[in-house]
Amino acid sequence: MDAKLKFWNHSDARRPPNILIFQNDGGRDSSIRSTAWKVIKGCGRDCYHPITYTFDMEITVNDGDGNYSPHLNAEPGHSFSVTSLHRGRRLFQQGVAHRVSEIHLNNDLNRGALDCHIFRSGRAVTSKYSVAPGQQAVFTPSNKIWIGVTPTLPPGHRLNTDAIPLIKTELSLDGIASADIVMHGGELCTDSTSFKFCMENIIPW
């Protein structure tokens, strides 16, 4: 199930700024990191950029050599494990998490740390890095997105924890089939706080 969104630039900026969209993990695992899920560049005044937000999630892991496991569908309440095989490793659903709002991933390998990721629409949104054998990643996903103006960043870039508080606009996509995300302001084009974002033309499920 997807939400069909359109980002509209109705700002007064002389040059179109770079727009960052990401998700935060508000759970109890403080080592979960956000990544740049969507970066919109060069969207001029009165132009729009289509965005597909997928409510379904996937989970995957990668090792230190950059090798990824196949993606598995993941929902809150699921628990996963990575175990060793004769010819590599296997990521599989192990059962249920202790809390219905969380997704758990256990590194049950004999050796080797893993990076663990939650994906939406084919891109990572949150990650936990260097999960050692015997350790666990605990994700607490939501359907909230944060949006703001940012310097140039590539999609998938790990976000600096100092920069995240500067992005203050939070939008909930729960129950939304389609909507416009509209940017206003920007008279002071060098000041990211002069831009304002809101949702309009919301169509619920």
C-alpha cells in the first residue's frame, strides 16, 4: 500500500533549495540512525516532484565487505535472526518481538558484525551499524516523515545527529492515500528556517 505525494515549491527563493526527507526512529534503541531517504534537487517555483511512500517495509543486513542479504518483508511485531550456513548466512523471520511496535533483528552469527537496515520504497530509512554477534537491533518505525532544506546530500547518506534537530517539520502519513506537500517562504534564501512546509489536498484511505 502506497501514499502518492507531490512536493510543490511555492516558495519565494531565488534558487530552488535542496529538500531532505527522512524518518526518525523514536524507540528505545538510541543507536538507530536515520538516513537521507529522499533528496529533491532543482525543483523550481510552481513545479512539483512526485513521491511514492510505501507503507510496507523491508529489512536487510550487510557485512563489512558490502554484501547484502535478500530483503524480507517486515512489520512491527516481527523478530528476525541472522545465522551461519555452510555457504554463507541466512536472514529469516524468527517469531514475534517482545513489543508489538518494534522490529527486532538478532545477530546470531558466530563471528562478524552486521549493519542492519529498514527500507521503504527501495531505500534505507533507518539503520543500526556494527551489530556484533549476540547483539540486537531494535527498530520502532512510524509513518511520520521529517522534511526541510539541507545542503547537498546523496540519498542513503547517514545523517549527522547534530543536523537532524535543525529539520523541524514533522508530517504524519497515517491514513493518507494522497496529498500535496507544499513549501512556502524562503525570502531569506540563505536561512533554512525561513521555509515552511504543510500538507494540502489530503485524500484519506
